[in-house]
Amino acid sequence: MSDSAVGVLLAAGAGTRYGSPKVLAHDGLWLRTAVHALRDGGCDRVIVVLGAADVPVPDGAIAVYAPRWEQGMSASFEAGLTAASDADYAVVHVVDTPDVGAEVVRAVLDAAKGTGLARAVFDGRPGHPVVLARRHFEAAATSASGDFGARGFLKGRDDVSAVECSQWATGIDHDYR
């Protein structure tokens, strides 16, 4: 039996710098693109973490509400990991990196099978997705704070596989229109 992977798409924010919740961007195109990238990249199911906007999620995904979403990405991250607690791996992604496709997800997920921790890197710059094995869920969620999900947990660790993905995407997150 193969390991199970669940995509955790963080899409709960209000998008204050952007001007509206990014889950709504381009009539939901960013949401659909991210869900498809996670599904086609090897995730058995996809959890979309919502908060500021309540939207229907694409087929193949389920919605989870982050009750404390106003507190920042950490609340969404915790809600997503809780919902993914039965999976062997959580592939944590963000809705505002629309050029990240299935190739990136697949490469990072494959790399995590070794150490249990992997993250996409774009021209040497850390980005998303980040993959965590279940054994890291609790520590990663506990370390999350404010607008930071796994950053504090991953910082300074020598067991995180950095996967260069700039051949497929820029990984740039869109904070402004």
C-alpha cells in the first residue's frame, strides 16, 4: 500500500493588500488551478481551508473552515493539518501562487518520502508547496504563529529537502493586483 497524501490549500485570508480574498481571484481561477495542481501532483484528496470568503470548492476537494482565520496563516495552517490528520503526508500549498502546477507538487512530494520534510524552492528562494510527514504535524502546527505557518518549524532544520522548481514555475505569490 502506498502512502497517502492530502493537499492542504490555505485560502482563508481576507487578501487585504490584494483588495479581496484571493480565493475569489479571477473568478476562482486561482482556486481551481491550485486544487488541480494538488490532485494531479499526487494528492489523494484536497482540503481547501476557507475563512474570509465562503465559496464552493472544485470537484475533488472539500472545504474546511478556519474559525480563527483573522489571526493569520497560522490559524489556517493548524485547521488544515487537523483536517489532514489521517494522511501520511500533508502537501501545504497557498492559493496565491497560480503558476505552481502538478510538476512542482509531484517533485516536492516525491522528495519528502526520504526525510518526511520537503519544500519547493524557486531560484533558491523558499516557497510552496511544503510537504510534512504526519510525524511532524503536531510540532509544525504548534510552532505556527500569526501570518506564519511552517516557517518557524522549518527554519534551521537540516532534514528539509529543498527541491528546486524554477524550471516549472516562478512560485511568486501575488500580494497585490
